[in-house]
Amino acid sequence: MLTGEIRGQIDRIWDSFWTGGISNPLEVIEQITYLLFIRRLDDLQTLEERKAARLKRPMARRIFPEGIDPRGRPYDVHAAAIAFAIKPESQSNDAFSSFFPVTCQGAP
């Protein structure tokens, strides 16, 4: 059963997609699924990085490749860094920030 708090969160996410031009419910579900998938990959990468740092060993399983792409951007940009790059005034109405709250200060 949906509580009032959860219903409000769903409505805010729906409004974010609607404002962004996505009004088809199937497209909204597709985008939410994609964001959840990327969030999980990011969480797994963070977990592996912390484990490697704690054990002082190289990462056993890397989710995102090391290095830079042909455009000079790092491959392993975490979702928190991407969310940090979103303008603060747009974060309150952005579906992306609902899935990736900015938790690190000063992310590149």
C-alpha cells in the first residue's frame, strides 16, 4: 500500500518527467528503470572501491573501466559527481536528483 509520503515522492518524480517532456507512462517507467540500473552499478562500484581501500589491494571487480574516453573524460564518473554538476536550481525538480542525491561535497 502506498503511504502519503511515498505517493508524494512518486508525484514529484512524475512531475519532473512531465515537465521534462515525457508524458507517456511507459516511457517514464523505462527511464526510472534505467536510472535505478545506473544507480545500482554506481553503488557496486563504490562498494568495490571502499573494499579495495580498506584491504589496501587493487579492485577485484571493476564496474566502470579505468582511464579516459576519446573525448578526454574519465570513464568512472560516479552518479554523485554527475548530480553535483546539475545546476542547484534545477535539482529540486529533476528526476535524476531523486535517484542520485548529492552526498559528496566538492565533487569534480
